[in-house]
Amino acid sequence: MSPAGMNKILWIKKHWNLKENPFPSEAIARLGGDDLRENGLLFDPDVQGDKVEEAAEKFVLGAAYGGLKFGFLWSLGTGIHGDARGFGKSSLMQYLVEDINKDWGRDIFLRTGLDEADAGEHPMCGVLASFDMANARSLNAVFFTAAQYACRFRVDDATPTLAERIHARLVKQVGSEDPADLRRAIETVQERLRGRTLGPPVAPFLELLCAGDSARIGRYLENEVSEAKRTRSGASYLATFLLMVKAAGVRNVLLCCDQLEDFASTTTSKQKRTLEVERFRDYLLEIQPMSDMLSVVVTMHPRATQAIGDMWRLADLPSYDHDREENRHRVVVLERISSPAHANQLVAKYLGRYRSGDAPADPLYPFTAGAVEAIRTRSDGKPRDILRRAHALIERGSEDNWDLIDEANATAVLDSFTLAADDEDLLGTTLSAAARSPYSAE
């Protein structure tokens, strides 16, 4: 910024009428966080509309009507290094789960071609969980996070949690709000189970679910269940919730399981990975109520398959190969954004959320369409890199007090970057002329 220029924060706020930089600096989905730029809630299904509808048809309709037990959401990678992260798998999963939960899947069923009568035949719901290196490196821990999601996650303050929705549905089903009546209905479902089970419901958790006190449920799950119990008995918490779901008249539950690559990490011993893969089979195909109710969609990319391929086959689990004809019904492959219009739509969604004052005539302002196309082509169409580069150009343009971020400015800045060894750095780049920019690679 020249001595006479405006501070970049003031430029963003007063000249461009943006509350702050609208774009994520990292674009690594932190689902459940408060920052809209990073938590996946600005996901626009129309940007990858064909893939969203394909996922709805294969995973949601397949789970409810086709007996699907395992689905696989793939990305294969683009560009020099072929990194398969950053295609929006996490955000799509979150969108899909909440799209199901808003009306028990009805809208999705209608969109995929069912008529009104059929759309209400198989009400379903969804939960989201994730492997992670810090807290959930076992299937039990993942199942516990799925129960937490059901009881604690809400899109906004006005939207009920899934557990609140299920409680209201169960009250209607039973015809009573008395927690004792609700508990008896759930215990009846448990008594009617056939085959292997995990034993009775977790009593204190069941009591809180029947009372319908979301705040108390949240505190219980967060503060009163030890890490050891989550790791050892997490499946029992999910099973307890599933019994309530079934008592409420919902037969199918889609579990979207993110970050399988963390489970497949080579820092997790081969023995541990083998055991957890075998548990996948036990829980999803043999143990009640999961085996009757759950369908699982997991994220996949080449790095994950290298670590679990042999043990997955030895456990006789369904093939996840994306290029086999017999797997078409359970595989969706996310691809790069190849359309300039879709790239514009992605950028405009983030800009629109962070505008102050009246909306400009051009929804891309302060970008031009040429600038967005320069970003898209230099990101190889990967959504994460498009957002990262947009963030960097907002920073650079405000620093230098540009009126517009046009094609010439965008091209000059983006072409000053040299590809790094890891194209998952902040911009997928390191700077060849660091003095020209305030950014440095992560």
C-alpha cells in the first residue's frame, strides 16, 4: 500500500463493501465450526449439481429402496501432483445429510422421480462422522461422533437437531410426551431385535433422549463420557440412538463417514487397521440394530486405498474400485469445475454472504468474470484452490487498493507463483517474488 493509500481492511469494508475477506484462507472443511467460510455451510449444490444429484440417487435412494450398505465418494486428483483433496467431499456429505434430515428424505425422493405416495414410504435420516488423528481413530469412536452429531449439530439456532426431530416424531408416534412411555416404546424395539446385538441401550443416554432435553444431552455426551468409553463402547451410544429412531418409525439411516484417509494413515498400525476394517463388516452387516438400519458412505481417494486395500478385500467388504462397471451403483466420483459459469457461482456464493449494504449489479464484484476464469484455469478447477486463490487476490487487491480485481491483475499475481512440491499449500504455490506480496506458503 502506498503512503497515501487506504489500509487494506478499510478498503475491503468501505470500498468493496465487504464485511471481511469472504474466502477461506485454507479451505479445509472444519465441519461444525463457527466460521462460515470454513465449515461447509456455504456449499452450493448447484456448482456441482450433477454430482449432488448422482449422490442423492445412488446413496439416498439406494439406501432407502435398493438395500445399499456401502457407498463410496471418490476424488481422483488433478494437476501436476494429482492431489485428490479439496474437491468438496466433506461439504457435500454435510449437505446431503442435512438435506435428508429436513424432511426425512422426502424432497430428495421427489427430485429423483418418485411420486408423492412413494416418497413418504421409507422415511430416513442421516448422521455425519469422521475419522481423525486426534480423537476418532477407531470405529467405536467414529460411531460415538455420529451420535454426537445427531444430538448436538444444528445448521443454525432456528433449526432443531436430529435428536430433537426424532423426539418430536416419537412423541407423535407413541401419543404421549411422558418419558416413561417413550422409553417403553424404545425398549420394545430392543426386545424385538433378532440376531447379535450390543446388549441393552446405554441407560443414562436413553433417559436423556426420552426427556428431550438437548442441553443436558449435549453436556452429557461432551463432559460425562470418557475418552476410554468412547473408544471402547461408542457403538452402543449410536445403537441406543438408532433404537429411538426405529421406534419413531424411521427405518433407514445414512451414515456419511469422512476422512477415511486418517483411519488409513500409516501412523496407525497395520494390526489396528485390520481390526477396524473387520469391525466395519461386523457392525454394518451382522450386529443389530446397525445391520438393519445403517448404510455407510465413506470418502475415498487413491492414498487411502493404498493403506487399506488388502485388508478390505480380506474382510470381504464390497469393492470400492471406482472404475469397475459392477460398482457404478455405489460410487460417485467428484470432478474438477470445468465450467466458467460454475466457478462464477462458487465465487459469488461466498461474496454474497459477506456483503454489506446494497448488492452490486455484478454478483462477482470486485472480481470480473475474466479474473474468476484466470483463477479457475490456474487452479485446475479444484474448488479448494479456487477459493484459496480468491482469498489471496482479495488480500493483494486490498493491499494495493485496486478498484477491481480484473483479469490482468489476477493473471499477473497468479502467474508470479511457482508450483510447490505440495500443491496443497495455501495457494498451491510458493512465491517466486516474495517482496511483491504479503503472503507466504503455509
